[in-house]
Amino acid sequence: MPKGYWVAHVDVQDMERYEDYKTAARPVLTEFGAKFLIRGGEREVREGAFRSRTVVLEFKDFETAKACYDSMAYQDAKAFRDLVSSGDMQIIEGYGD
């Protein structure tokens, strides 16, 4: 079964308050088995325009990735993020097993 991924491109207006989101989201992501593959870091944009921060999380499958996002616990954590950032996020099914 293919894995599921969250791919987010985010601009954070207040990194100090963004920590509240990270603290609230951490136990939810752990509960759903999320693994960070990309979390900020150095990069070079070669084509197009992107937001200042990219995050990629891996889940055991597409359904788990969706269930995590849709959970009340994650939505409560997301409320902190919404106050201090803007971005684009997709849930994507991986290729193959």
C-alpha cells in the first residue's frame, strides 16, 4: 500500500507563536505515526516561486494522512498555526509500495 504525505509550503509571520502550533501538533503527529522528511532547512529555488518554509511528513498510507489532518486534535493545533502563518498544503498518495 502506498504511503501518504503532507506537503506544506508556509510563510510564518511570527516564529515565536508558531512554536505553540508545533507543541500542540507534536503529540497528534506522533499518534498517527507521522515522520518528518523535510522540515525547513537549506534550499535553492530553481524554478517558480515558493513560500519561505517547506515541510513534508510521511504517513503509513494515504488514509492515515487524511485521518490525521481531519482529526479534532490536529484541527485544534492547526488553529494556532492559522493565527501566525499562511500557506498551501496537500495530502498526496505516494507511488508504489
